[in-house]
Amino acid sequence: MTLTGEEVAHLHEQYVLQPWAKQGAPATPIKRAEGIYFWDYDGNRYADMSSQMVCSNLGHQNKVVVEAIKRQADELCYIAPSFAVEPRGKLAKLLVDIAGADHFQRVFFTLGGSDSNENAIEIARFYTGRPKILSCYRSYHGSTLGSAFASGDWRRFAYEVGGAAPSFIHFLNPSVYEDGFDRTEEDEARCTRQYLRQLEEQIRYEGPETIAAVLMESIVGANGVLIPPKGYMEGVAKLCRDNGILLICDEVMAGFARSGKMFTWQNFDLVPDLITFAKGVTGATVPLGGVIASKEISAFFENHPLPCGLTYSGHPLACAAGVAATQYYLDNDICGHVKQLEGVLKPALEEFVQRHACVGEARCIGLFAALTLVTDKSTRELMAPYHTSNGRMPAIFAELKRRGFYTFGRESNLNVCPPLIITEDELREQLATLDDVLAWADRKFCNA
Ligand code: PLP
């Protein structure tokens, strides 16, 4: 028996515990999805301008990936991680080759982003014999216990009911615009110097010999696509190197062609020791994540048992989806396409800064973009000052959705992260809608 949209919504509202939300709130029932669009039960079409949770990178229902899942399901759905199975090995090799086989060697597979970070933390502690994990305040690394403790945004408070876990130390990372800097060469250099100096001091006070790893998003995603000032990431990598601290780059959101490179750290002059990934690896068709380990770390575990294990590590269905999706990025030069469309998205968003009273800053690399919304540009007064809810951002998201443009954002940020297969015409059409809604927000919320 097929349910109506109302019945689907009712079941969800009554029986599903909704993440990060008060329960019982209405949820739009969704019927189907294809390409950059999804449809509700009333036939309303939404352009998916966030790729859901920045994961449906290859659009919805990508036929190549769906077919690969079906083929694998017909042959072998599951076999324990200790057995060798074609898609698992193939995907590990593909990922190592993409990350750079001169530096990386092995992959531990997980089920998603949170547990990829969780396991990277365990690997780093075991390998170094040191307890502490340093991570950024402006960050999100997941919602399992360890990854939540490592996260910096306020969602981690939920986990600190019994007190914050020892050995998870936070440091402040730059948010150029909100910190009052401009994107000039001079200001970026000043910002980089200021933040690196603070981190260096913090490492000194914590004691380098107690720190296993610095865990960072290669570019902070959920907290507003915070493109770091020039030289910052390289500076952090150097501080790690100089102090024998591992660098873990969290590529869960930023990875898989989002920034125009397969991994976002590849935009910087650095090489991490561990890379965590999830989301885009299967284009969100099947849950999968993992940790790519350097040669040194991989070699270490030839003499020590790996302290990690999951029943579904390297699940064949997920790995088959992973091989098909990863190969799809490469065969279709998705990175090239993303770079080309960056040439449309970035100038359009920068123009919004000029034309709209409510747009304070635009940040864009590849198809990874966000706007910071303000009520007053001269003072940089944020649309929703940190950790407050005045209803303005939800109203803007609702107005966008009403007009068929779906996206999300945290605090005062509005993310624009469409599926990477979006065409130029589709992108321009959606930017026109965004333009209209920003004009509406100018009138409704801005002082000027
Ligand atoms: N790391 C980053 C950078 C993320 O953006 C997310 C989720 O958005 C996670 C980790 C957690 O991933 P998951 O929700 O798949 O557990």
C-alpha cells in the first residue's frame, strides 16, 4: 500500500527522532529526486542547492552509481571485513592513488564522517602514544562521542553534560570577515600571523609531546565555508611537522571535487598524515566513510594490530558505489567542470556583496560557497549573532524554499553547494532566485 504525503509526514513526526531538533516539528515528505532536483508529494520541485548535506555531489539517482549498486547487490551484499572482496580493494587503491601513492598507502573504511574522525583519532593516539587532539572551535567533525568532543561549534555542548572529555583541546581558527579583516594581501597576512602565533603558544603550553594530532577540516564547511587566509593551512602543517604532531585533514564535506580538486587539502602546499572522508565518496547513494593513512602510519600497523574494527567496514555494497562514484568523478572530469562553474558562481556571489545590503561577504572555491548575511554592512552586524535565534535566517531559508531553492546554513551563513553535475544554465537560473530572495531580505531585515 502506498502512503500519501500526509501519512508519510505523520509517521516521521510521530516515530522518528529527528537529529539536532525538537521533536514533532513538521517535515516535508519527499517523493523522488533526480539530477539537481527533488520533489515533494504535492509535485513541488526544489533545486537542491546544498546537495542535501553537501553529499549528493553527483546529483540524485546517478545512473552509473545506482547500476553498480544493483550489480553488487545481485552478486554479494555482505562479507566480513577480514575477507578480500573486489570493490573494497579497488576503492582503497583508487583513493590512495588520488591522495598520492608516494605518500599514502592504506585505507580503513567506516560508515560515515563521524566514525571516520573517531577512528582517525584512535589511530593517531595509538601511533604516537600521545593523548591530546587539538581541533578548531569553528568546526564540525561529527556526532559520535569522540568526533563530537572534537567538534567546535555549539552542538558539542550536548555531549558535555558530564563534563568535556579530557585531552580534546580547542583552538580558535580564522574567520576572516567576522574577525574584522579584509581579503587584502596585507590583512590576510596579518590574520594568518595572529592565528598561527596563538596556535604556536597553545601547543607550547599544552606540551607538544602530549599532542597526538591536529584535526582540521581542510576548509571549514558546515560553519560557513571559511576559506582560510593565505598561508594559514601551510603554517598549521609546519607547526605540526616541527612538533612531531600528526595532521588529520577532515575531507568529509570538502572532499570529492567540491573545491575543484578531489581533496581540498590539495589546494594548499601541504600533505596530511591522515585523511578522513565520507559523503561524496559514494555521492551519498550508500553510507560510507574512511581514513586514508600515510605510508609511515600504514607501515607501523604491520607490526601492531590496528585498534579499530567495524562490522560494516568496507561494506561491499557501499564500496561498489564508492568505486563507481569515484571513477565517475575521474572519467567525467568533474573537477574541471567544477572549476569552470566556479567562474560563474564566484563572480555572481561577489556581485551580490556589491548589490545587496544583507550580504556581508561571499566565499567560494569550486562549488563550495557561502554568504555571510548581515543587517548592517558598516558594522558587520550579523543577521543572527552567534548562538542566538531571532528567526531571521530560518525566514530566509523558508522564503528560498517557497521559491523552489533549497539550501541550509549555520549561524548567519547561507551555503551554496549545488550538486557538482549542475549545468551552467541551471546554476544561473538558481542564482536569479537567490538574487530575488536577497532583495527581499534587504528590505525586511537591513537597517540601510
Ligand atoms: N566532518 C565534517 C567536516 C562534516 O561536515 C560532517 C557532517 O556534516 C562530519 C564530519 C560528520 O559526518 P557524518 O554526518 O557522516 O557522520
